[in-house]
Amino acid sequence: MDFQVDLRDLPVDMSAPVLVTGATGYVASWIVKGLLDAGVIVHAAVRDPNNTAKVEHLLKAADGSPGTLRLFASDLMREGSYKQAMQGCQTVIHTASPFVRAVRDPQRDLVDPAVNGTRNVLRTANDVDTVERVVLTSSVAAMIGDAQDILRLPGRTVTEETWNTTSSLTREPYSFSKTLAEKEAWRVAEAQDRWRLVTVNPGLVIGPALNAEPTSESFNIARQLISGEARFGAPRIAVAVVDVREVAYAHVAAAFLPETEGRHLVVAESTDIVDLARRMLPAYGERFPLPRRAVPKFLAVAFAPATGLERGYLRRNIGFDLRGDTTKSRKMLGVRYRPAQQSMEEMLDQLAQAEALRAQH
């Protein structure tokens, strides 16, 4: 574990459990581990507590830690399914939400789970009178949809005041789902005055996973990077990245630091896929067919359908920089960001080890 959470000097009731929804997920698993290492009782809401393969890494994290892990069955789309897990909790960390891009029905597969799931969790927080704070995993996608959002910003810089205004069901539907979900969260929060809502808005999350077979879209992107699909080049599209451990730390800090409020942009640096791949060349250039050059914009647009990308998206986004002001996350949450290269190397190390194990079998 590369971050330690010290709650001893904070006004924290260590006897009160903390609910983490979507607890087996990429980010959530690190949150659970951080809480357990700090000695917290964690109510981990998962789809099936009896699915050993899915919860094994959580059980491993609990072994030898000063904290306590309790597993609860939950269903994002079933109203009230988090009520049992939330009993006695002062803090709820809601991470459960779909992170996929290739879907058949954006409304059914992205928007409904994100919005209705968030509404279900927060309505339950209204019903459970011990809850004092809810931390929501949002995204930079709720702040910007594509470069057209960036062009209208002062200094072309994303801040906590920025909202995505360009995404829709037909244009970046994942970003649309994250925007609607966060707006719904603020709507529910502002209609009551007992618990406080805080959001964490990370960029593309990178770095190692705690589970052996991570299914996050982040790992799908990393797999594409090393698969050879882009060996002849990749479009230079800006992306904001951040290590999974910093994202987890930000959630725990947002949950317990007394003065935290509002939104928090959590981004280590802005880069692009070509730049990230080039940084991997010294360690992995001989092993994996990493992209080494940027594809000219006209070629990227022309061949977009063959690569699973949308021509309009490439026209709008190739050649734009992405800047984010992370002053608030550094000052209020105390996040210290590690270099993206380190995160990517650890991520590729994990994929390489998994590939070697599969080869042995």
C-alpha cells in the first residue's frame, strides 16, 4: 500500500462504520483497504458477498489489518437495497457506477444505473438518521465533455466550477451519465440539511489494481495500448490522468477532514496516449508493440470507424490541450500526486505478470 491514512488526530468516531458502495471496484477496493488499514469498520456493499472470486481481494486486505470488514449484498438499481448496509454509518462513500464506453443502449446501460443508483443511495441516506456525510465518486467527465467545453473556459482550465455542457445520449454518453448523476446528487443533497455531500472528480484513473483480474475500463485502455492495436500510431487526444491510490486517498480525506465541502478535481497531470506510451518504451518497448507516433488528424478521422472511434469526436478533440487546476485537492484534501509514468509502469507490470501466469497455464 503506497498511502497511509492517519485518522488519529481527526474528530472521527472510529466505532462508527463507513459504507463503501461498489466495494469490489478498482477505486473502491483501494478505499476499503485504506479504511481498514486506518482501523475503520467497513461496510462493503457488493453484488454477491458469496462470490469468492469477486471479494477475495477485500478479504485479503482485511487480513492482518486493524479494521473490520463486513460484506453486504446490494443492487444499484433496487431502491432501498443499501439500507441494511448503511445502518449505524456516519459516512457513506458511493463509488458504484458503470464505467464503460461501448454500450448498446446508453440510457439503459449508463444513464439509468448512474442516476437511479445515486438517487437510491442518497434517498437511503435521508432515511438513515446516523448519516452525516456522503462522498460521491464523480468524474472530470462531469466537468468537461470534449474540447468544445474547454474552449469556453477562462484560461482553458478546468476547475471545480466547471460543468460539462456538451455531452448527450448520442455524444459521449458516459460523460453525460456522470454529469446527470452528479447533478442529481447535488439536487438531493440541497433538499435536506442533515448530511453533507462532497464529490471527488478524478481524471482517467491509472495504476495497479488490488484484484488479480481487473475489469475497469482503465485496464481495457491499458490492454489496448500494449495489444498492438495502435502500434502504427494513435490520435493525440488530451487526457487527464491520476493514480488510483491518490483517488482513494482523496475519498478518505473527503470523508473525514472536518472542513471539506463541494467538488474536488483530482488529476496528477494532463497528457495523451502517445506521450504515455513513449514513456513506457525504455521498460516495455521490446516486450509490447506500443504506439510510438501520433497519427495525423486527417488519417485518424478517416479511419475512425475501423478503430471503434467516432469521427466527430476526433474532429473536435485532436490537437487540444487539457489543463486542470488542482489547488483545492492539494490544499483541502492534502493529495500529493505521483508521476503518471510511475503509475503506468506499475499498471503494465501487473498486466505483464497476469499475461505470464496465463501463459504458464
